[in-house]
Amino acid sequence: MKWGTSHFESKDAAISYYRPYGYSNTAQAVERKLADGEIHIGKPEAKPGQTVTLNREEGRYFIEEAERQEQSNRKVNHAHDNPDCCGNGPHIPGEVRVMPTGGDGNLILCSNCWDRELDYRRDRNRDLADFAKFDLPSWWEGKVYGAE
């Protein structure tokens, strides 16, 4: 993730940056912002895992946070954000599987939600004709979500 800061390379860079904002006297506005601590001249301090870069066009510093190693499993852990799932996450790799719907999409479910979906399908199958019945795939038939 990358975001702009209130740190500028120089006072001139800050004046150039704020000029389009429509201040009657941009230099005075920048002086006021500096005095109030709203903006700063110089490179900001970076926390561990962050990188500071200078946007030469704006003369403004940006902070970029490196993706965390734990987020490399985000795809596998996706079920806790998925409306198909209970939200009891994050789930560890292998806890999330893809259940085919027989239609246009798939459901991405943890094992508890998989069981609930099968219960729902069994109940619905009692009322449906044979040709319209839902498949009842076992947990082991589901593809592990995120596995290639």
C-alpha cells in the first residue's frame, strides 16, 4: 500500500503543491501550515517494513508499506471475507475449499459452512424432481481454495 504524506522536499515544493488549492497567498499559507505542524520539510521517518520515496513531480514524500509475508496466504484465507462463509476466519491453508454450484459460480467455504450447505441441499432435494436435485459433493471432493 502506498500513500502520500505531509512531508515535502523543500518549502518551494510545498508552495508548488498548494498553489492549485486557491489560497490568496500560497507562500503565507505554507508558512502557516509549517508553523502549525500540518506539513513538514524533509524526509519522514519510516517504520519497519516501510519505504519512503520522493515523488519528484510533487516534491512530496510517499510511504509504501511492503506486503506482509502472512498476506501471501490471503487467497487461501479468503473465506472469512466471503459472503458464502460464516466469517469465522481467518482460515489456515487447506481449511477452505471450492464447492461447485452446478451453475455459473462456485462457493468458497470452510468445513463448517460446507456441512451447512450440504444440509441445505439435502433439505431442498426432498422437494425437487430428480433432474433438478443439487449435487452433494463431499468435503474431500472440493478443490482446496488457492491450490494450483
